[in-house]
Amino acid sequence: MHGQMSLPESNKPPKMPVDYSGTWDVVSNINSEAYMVALGIDFATRKIASMLKPQKVIKQDGDCFIIRTFTTFRNYENSFKIGEEIKEVTKGLDNRTVQSVVNWKNDKLVCVQKGEKKNRGWTHWMQGDELHLELTCEDQVCKQIYKRTL
């Protein structure tokens, strides 16, 4: 009996999730107006924001992330560790304070934000060479697609 031994499922090391690191440019932005209305963003700011082409720079070190979003209007940085709740000021959007926690759901990053607005959060995932982002607030969902810059 010299067969190979295998580890029981519970002792196998966890599969490393997708690496989101890189620089990403937006190529599609659907339903952003209704999403911003749900956030309570004023008309003038919504009009400016609708013309922006955000770029995301993501640095990932295991379960630690820094996501920087750059536009000609505002820049925003979000740093977090998977599973740890943080106090976040959403200055890049509606300037509210929320309690945020990001977790892995398979290969997706899922953020739940608790605060004044119901059903608020976001989900990031990779599909081929695209980075997808769904932003939710109340009954609105904004869908963005980014392509990696070379």
C-alpha cells in the first residue's frame, strides 16, 4: 500500500482568489444617473459626474486592498482588508459616513455599506480581461465595466 496520500478537504490550503491588481479604464457606465439620484447627489454634480471617465488603480496584497479612483473632478481612495469592518467617508460620491465590510464571495469582492441609505454597497469581479463593478443604492444599480490598461 504505497499509494499517494491526499489531504482531507478541510486541511487543503485555500485557493487564492483572483488578483485584481492593475490600472483599469472605464469603458461602460450604465444607470449612473438613477444611482446618483438614489444617493441624493445634486443635479449639477450629477451632470459633471456623468461626463467623467474614471480610472481605477488597484493594489492587492493577499486580502489587503487599496483601490484608487481618479477623475478630472475628484479622486478617491478606499483601503480595506477582507472581513474587517471600516468606517468610510464616501467623499468620492455623496460624502456620507458608512460602515463598510468587504468579503470574498467566490472570486467576487462584495462590499456591504451600512448607513443612511438602504441596500447600499458594491460588487467587483473579473470576467476575461474586464473588471466589472456593480454599485447599489436602494433600488438602483449602476453597472460599470473597466478594461486593463497596458
